[in-house]
Amino acid sequence: MGPLDKLFGGMRIASSGLKAERTRVDTIAKNIANARVTKMPDTGEAYRREVVDLAPIIRAGKDGKEVVGVEVRGTRPDTTTPFQEVLDPGHPDAGPDGIVRYPNVNTVTEMADLITAVRAYEANLSIQENFERIADRALRLME
């Protein structure tokens, strides 16, 4: 693996991080937007929070395995966190017992996750910009 492979490898890692964090931000925004939806048109039940599944991209090299990025495997519903149940007999989606099932979205947790995702996105963007500056300087030295 030559120096250019390492340079572009770093750019690919940062680029995959940008994609992963953008997916996280979009998913968190969707969760926050649906935090009070008590009846989804497709399921008839409350909105279920979504989470993003990320996994390392691993490549076999001469020194063993190395992580060369991160991939988004997809999003999935959070089935471990229960719905919030609130007694509100006047609500149109209340059951016969007067209980309304609200989404399993905690906006405080979502906002904390959003801050983390945005900061990780900014860090990857900064890395990408630094790689571009290094490549530009290397090309100027070769003139």
C-alpha cells in the first residue's frame, strides 16, 4: 500500500463517516417529528422509534484485518423501549380503558443523540477538508 492509497484511504474513511452520521441525523429528525403520533396509517399503532445500524467495513491486509470505514446497514424499529402509556380517556386514540399509547421517543435522548451525530459529522467533515488540503499541497510540491 503506497502513500496515495493511505491518503485516499483516509478520505474514504471520513467520507463513510459523513454518510453514516447524515443517516443518523435524518433518522433522529424523523423520530422527533413523530414523537406525538399515536396512530400510524400503516400499522394503526403509535409511531415506533427508529435506530440506525452501523457496522465497520473491514478489509484484509498484509498486516491482518483493518477497518477502512463504516457502513449503514439500515434502520430498524426500536422494539426494546416500550411505548409510553398515558391515561387520557378523551383522546380519540384512547383504548377502552382510557389509555393512550404514545411513541417510545424520548425527545431529550433524541436531542442528545442529535448533538453527538452533528459533532461526529463535523469532525468527519474537518478530516475530509484536511485531507484535501494535504493533497493540494502535495500536488503543488510536485510542480
